[in-house]
Amino acid sequence: MADQPEEVRRLVEAIDAFEAIKDDTACAVAVSKALEQWPTYHARLRELRQKRVQALKAEGQTWSQIADTLGVTAARAQQIGAGLRGTKRPKKDVGE
């Protein structure tokens, strides 16, 4: 985790702090409160990433360069820039 940005480390540390709560009730309540707010934070993070990807494109970077930075395909980088969310694939049946 040492190679992660400081903000990512702090987020992981916050999750670790939830796990460290000894009282099961207190932990469940704290996690529930955080999860209640997560959709808002998740949307904010997606919007922030989209804005920054658009800025990188406006600075002249190609979709391939942006993709390499993010660790995604060029097509996915372009989707992020357009604000398109990834689709969730249905789970495969056990018999498949």
C-alpha cells in the first residue's frame, strides 16, 4: 500500500478503523451510517474523475495516454470522460 496516493491510504485506514471497533453494535451502526452516505460520495468521486479526465484530454493527452495512466483501456478512458458508467455483467450460472 506504500505505493498508493496518500488519500487512498487514508481511505483504507478509515475502513480499517471500522474493523477495529471492538463492540459489534457500535461497528454495525458506524458502518451503516457510512454506507448510507456512500452513494453520494461514490457519485462525487466519479464526477471528480470525469472532470479530471476531461482536463487531461483538453491538455492534449490522447485517450491511450489517459488510459495508461488510469490502468484502463482507451475505450474505457473515453467512456469515463463522457461520464458513462460501466455496465455490470450478470453473474454466470453455475451450470455454464
